Amino acid sequence: MRIFVLATGNLDKVMEIASIIRSVDLLRRPDDFEDPEESGENLLENARIKAKAVVDDMGAAAIADDTGLEIDALGGAPGVNSSRFAGESATYFDNVQKVLDDLAGVPVERRTARFRTVAIALFPDGREIVAEGVVEGRITVEPRGEGGFGYDPIFEPLKPGNLTFAEMGFEEKNEISHRGIAFRKLEDLLARD
């Protein structure tokens, strides 16, 4: 079995990714690993920056991702800045509240959005394998649900409809989510590599 180091310190992401990819061994990076600055102009660049930091520091193959919430009424924001939309040290709650504040008065039919994840496997020799997952949906008027993380309480995917990611069970969310789609594609590409 191939071994990869997950280039994230976000334990919520670690749990999701580990439940999706099962055909390779995934190791957590050390707790004291310093996050690189996500200075990329797009999700692929940020995912590559995170993976390269692990490859350079540990000499091991790495898997990383970057995810953005793209809201049409906000011109595609927060996009690449999703994790720090409300500021550099913003919490999940802060980011959700900023989105809801920015969309105040926007009718439901204009709250269309999508989650986009770019996943990358980067090898010490510089080879990379990239996959993307996208799920269309809308932003709710208020948070709903107790599960998930990040923007999950305000993102309602078009299919199956009527439930936010935070209202879904763990497996149900992973089956249809942007991250689930991206990492299943990545796993398939790795199997063929």
C-alpha cells in the first residue's frame, strides 16, 4: 500500500479525507508542522503550496486540498479566501456570519453557490496528480444543523435538496460533497498511476 502524508492540520478535514480514501495509507503530519502561507491565486496553487511544504520538509509523498465556497451574488467570493473570509484568525462561526451579513436581503433564488475542492497528490520527484470536485447549491437564510464544519450549516446542495451539509449524516455528506467527489477521483487516478 502506498503511503502519503496529509498536508493539513485541520482535524475535520483529516477525518473526512481518511473516510473517503481507503486504498492508500494516510499519515497525519506532525502537530508542530507550521502551515505555509496560502498565497496562491487559486485553489490548485494553494493545494500545491501545502503539499510541497510537506514534501520539502519530510521528503514524503503528500496529499493536500484547498476548498472554496463560490457565491454568485458575491461575485464568486469568498472563493480562495473561504477559510479567512472574516479575517486571518476567523472561526467557522465568524465566516458563516459574514456570508449571512453580506447576503442580507438577497432573495433565496439569488443565493446560488457552489463548493469547489481541488485535491493533489505530490511526489518527491515533482510528479503530481490533481482532481477536482464541485457541488452546486444555495446559501440558506440562517444556519441549520449540528454536523459538519465550516460553511456546512448554510450550504444546501441542490441534490438531494432541503438539507444543509450540517443536517446530513457523515456518510451521506461524503457521498455527494465536493471533497468526496474530488478525493474519490484522486483515489481512482492514484490506482491507475
